[in-house]
Amino acid sequence: MSIDAQKLFSGTVAPEGADILDEAKLTAWMEANVEGFRGPLTQSKFAGGQSNPTYRIASPSGNYVLRRKPFGKLLPSAHAVDREYKVQAGLHKMGFPVARQYGLCTDEAVVGSWFYVMAMVDGHTIWDGSMPGATPENRRATYFAMIDTLAALHGVDVEAAGLSDYGKPGNYFGRQVDRWTRQYKLSETETMDEMEQLIAFLPATLPEQTRTSVVHGDYRIDNMIWAKDRAEVLAVLDWELSTLGDPLADFTYVAMAWVTENGGRSGVMDLDRAALGIPELDAVVERYCAATGRDSVPDMNWYFAYNFFRLAGIMQGIKKRVIDGTASSAHAKEMSERVRPLAQRAWDFARKAGA
């Protein structure tokens, strides 16, 4: 099934009902906390995204982005907007491409939940990995810029960025497998054999962790803002799954595009990559290794199994929120039907990894 993600996720809609922010209270907070802000403000809600509702705030002093926690009952540790704010503020200080952060509000009386405000970065989003309308040279440069930016993230001095307490050292995959198993069980709606097998296989076969860096957790071509006229990342978005961890988690996640069909999204497996100018996975591995001082990356089948398992866990959380009626997006229902296929892909890769 192909979706026109560009149309589906781009632009803003008027917030309705409970999603409407209290403009008087928000204006007062922004006047007190956002440098250079002048009211009055108007709000609209970005159409894309599942996790933390995101708004465009327009005012005479410019445009801002506000992200808040969803309203309603939330799973423990999910939707931590304070962490998103902290990591972006730390990285911005180090010159890494993220939006400028203006302030975090932990007073629920302002809009009904915690939120933070950042600068709106002017550029465009690439929703479709095939990059319709681009030249082969531009596609190639874009893919390499995406990898170079990831390598730069993994090279950030965690201590200098003020992020040494942003996650625990070591055993990243062990903690993640445990976390997503717990989150999956908390939102389980039916028993799936593949998920049960993965829950047994993954913790028994964890790879050795040799490096620790900031890990984005959802790094792919559509989670960044690109310059309109050149292959440059202006800002990496969507930090809600970020932590300190094994940089191979991010690299193998972005590499999943090469084992995922396009369907109008970030996958490139079924595209004529040579004709489009999209580099092969080997070239991407080589580029990342050169930029990060690695000789090679390990066999990726285990990592692909883990990444598909984690995606299945995330989708199961959305499915449960659809059933409970608290999901924040019209696309949520359709996404919730993707749990089993993801679990099946994960188990296929687990078998290739020796399960």
C-alpha cells in the first residue's frame, strides 16, 4: 500500500477540542520565558507524528514550535518532553544541527501538560526516500549528508554537551530489549508467536557494545529538516527515543531503509537505486566507518531483528491507544495494523542471525 506521505504528514491543521491550547496562558508564559517573543500568538497543529502532539505557534516575533505530552493516561517513561528539550539544548550548544531551544515548562497549569518551545527551522522534509523530482547527484549527496550528520552526532563529546547523565553506560541493547518487551507487554492485545520467540531470542544473544554516544533512536530521512536548495541537514527532529547508547543502534536503524520497501516512505529496497543515484548499503557502511574511525560494522541481521522488534513494540503501543481511544492521530489506526508484519520481519532476521 502506497501512501502519499508528503500530503498526509505535511502542513498544519486547526487543533480541535481538547487539543486547543489556552492562548492567554501560553502567551503569558512565552512573554516571560522565550527571548524576543512578542504576542499575540496563533496556534495550529502539525498533521504528522504520533507521539508528542506538535504545534506551530505564529506571532509577530516569528514562528515557533511547541511540543507537549499527550493528555490522558501515559505509559511510564514515555513522552518525556523534558529529555527531548535537554538533548537538543545540549547538542545545539555543540554546533550540531538541531533547532534552538527556548524553554521547557513543567507547570501543567499553562496548557494542561508539560511542553517545550523551540525555533521553527525553515527548510523542507523529505518524506519519500525515492526523492521524486530530485537529480541523481542530489539524491546521492542527500543520502551521504544524512550519514555524515549521523556520524557527527556519534562524535559529539557527551560530557561537553552536558549529557553525561542522559543515559546509563554499557549494555544498551540489553536495556532496550528489556524496555520494549515491558512496553509491549503493557500494551499487548493478543498473543503473537513471533513476538514471544523474539522476547526469548534477543536477550540471549546480545551483541557486545564497544562505544557509547548520544543515540537518536529514530534516525531516518524524514526526521530532519533539509535546506531547500542543497543537500544539507538544518535540524534533526523527533528526539523522544534518544539516550546514551550504542551508536550502532542508529546506524543499523537508518540502514533498515535498504531492507524495507518504499511504499512512499523512507524505504529504498525495491527502488532502482543505481538509476536514482541512491548509494548502495555497502557505500553507506563505508562512508559511516570512515567518518567514525571504524574498520567495519558487525553482521547486521541481529540488529535488524532488534529494530523491527522495537518498531513492532512501538506500533503495539499505538494500537493499544487506538483501542483505548487516546491516540493523537488519524493515521494511528492504520499504523496499528502493522504490528504483526513487523514482528514477522523481525523474526525472519532473527533466523538469519542464527535463531
